[in-house]
Amino acid sequence: MIKAILSKINRTRDKSKASESGVSFHGNMGNSRLSVDLIMNDWIEILKNEPPLEGHRIQQFESVIGDYLKQPFCVAVGSGSDALTIALRSLKLSPGSVVLLPGFSFISTGLCILENQLKPCFLDIDPTTGLTSCDQILAGIERFSPHAILIPHLNGNLVDLRKIYPLARQKKIWLIEDAAQSFGSTIAGEPPGRWSDIVCLSFDPQKLLGSFGSAGAILTSHEVLAKNARQIRKYGSATEVDFPWLGVNSRLTSIQASFLLRKLPLVSDEIKRRKMIRAQYREGLAGLGNVVLLNDPPNCDPNGYRFILKTEKRDQLRKALLEQNIETRIHYPYCLYHQQPFQKYAQEILPGCEMMAAHNLSLPCHGELGGSDLERIVKAIQEFSHYN
């Protein structure tokens, strides 16, 4: 059955984009509000007086991000994908150890498992939220007896792990959060990492706090795990001549750290803007016959990273919006176990994952989205729903 589904998946990506007069999906990700003079002064100072990889700005960045997520240890790395790979490696799991994860996520959430010679076992998701649930995780623990659990928080929303973490600690199961899309979100008033062993972040350009290139971070309350991660990110080195780990070269640059430190104060305003946009989408798109909006999980205050709807007429709607120069995206048109590296681990069809992969469509949701653009998007979807 897996092969039958794979044969029907359209793996081609629509490369066409809205024209310059249209509505951009990403906008400029808040960069237009940055002070060019401050950024250039920072970079000139770094080029003249600071080391490119291990300067004081890296330490400052780690301290600030650690405070933001209320974690005592922060390890800056080269990307969010590297953060996941290094975090898993820091646990010292034996090859073949089982890692639970949802079957619906970005590819990086799964690749880090294979890169560490571990075995992925897939959980279903709740198609009303696009996230896995506490019940799914509990059932997976009982069924697969995992050594670690890797939970991605998608679209700015957070999975509630308050019931999972105490059980995971009791059973000696490591719990890792992939919060690449959820910087600034909270669950029950707390940021990611409050109910887990490790939380991983991405600061790639399209993220809410986006760098001018790739960047990521690992945060934890475990001093030993932070020490492990610091060694792994620098070739696996304990000293200049001792390399006990199979390490990588994944270090944040001073220039990227300075850029992110300048951008961080803008995050709260960006989140407010996105919340207003999401509220207007919900009001304008409520009750449409063939359009379903994703629910926010209870107790979650999302950062507004994405706004996603579901429709069985996704391709037609996307084409209709593009004809009006409105860009959209599909996150994601596949389940992880559809992808070639994971197909041998696919044990069954997961209906929630399949439904999300087949029907999800992401609308523009960023701080540069003007009121007229938002009205234009809502009106276009309303008209499509009326005539289709």
C-alpha cells in the first residue's frame, strides 16, 4: 500500500511565483526594519577586531538565547539541521536505538536520526492541529519502547509535553523538541524546553528570527549534554589533540551572531503583527464550505509562523491564487515515510499524516503583509469557495 501511495505523489514543485506587484509568501522576514548602519558597524568591528568563529559575540548570543528560552546552557551551531544531529549524538545512544517521531514533518526531523545510525518509528498526527498528540506519543512509547522521542513543533504551534516528560524521565527516555518553527511560542505560558531534555532551534533566513544565512542552537538544562554538544560541533574535540567524538564542523559565525542579536528585539512586534493577521484570516475564512482551518492546541500561544488551511481542492485553489499573483506554499506534500531514505522503516499508513500531506496549503503570514493584501487574499479564497 505504501508503494501505491508513492506512485500517486506529485513530486514536482510549482516553481512559479507571484510577480513583483503580487503578494509575496515570505516578505523580507523583518529585515527592512533593521538599521543598516548598526549592522554595518557591527560587521566592520568584527572584521577588524574579532575572531570569525569563537568571539565574544557568540558567547553573548548563547547567553541571550538561553535567557529567552529559560535554559542554562545554549550551544550555537551552523544550522537547525545540525542542531538536531548534534543533539541526538550527544545522547550517546547505541546504533539501532529507536527514536519516535511523527510521520509528518520537515525532512530534517528525520534525517538526523538516520545520520546517527538510529531507527525511526513513526507516530500519527491529529489532522485538526497538524501535530502529534499526547495520546499518540503514549501509544508509541507502549508499542515501540523507544530510547528517545523527537517532537517537531510545526507552524508555530507547540505539542503539549507536560504529561509526557515525567513518564519519559521515569522510563529513561530522552525527549527532544524540534522548535525550529516555534521561537517565541509558549505552551501553558512556558517556552519550548520546559518539558524536555533538549530543544533545538533554527535561525535560517525564513524563520521568525532569521539570520543572513544558516544558523541554529541547542538548549538544555543538562550540563553534560551541553558539554558533549560543544565538543561535537567542533570536530568532536575534547582538546586540540583529543577527538573522542565523531564530530562535525558546525559553528555559528560572529557576523551571524551580531545580525541575530540586532534582530531579536524586533521579534515581539513581528509576533504581534502575525497574530493580527491570523485573527483576520480566521474571521474572513470561517465557515467556508470546502476550506478547513487548523486549530491551535489548547494552552498554546503560537508565534504565527504560518497560517495553514486544508482543502480537498488544494491544487485548484493554489492555481487560482497564483493567477491573482498571490504566492502560497505546501508544507509538506509528503509524509516522511514516503521519502526514499525512510521507506524501509514504514510499517503502516498513518491516516492523519496522509490527510495533512494531501490537503494542506500555507497562506502568506508575515509582518510586511498589508491590510489590502490580506483583504485580497481572503476575498480570493471566498470567491473560490463560492464557485467551487
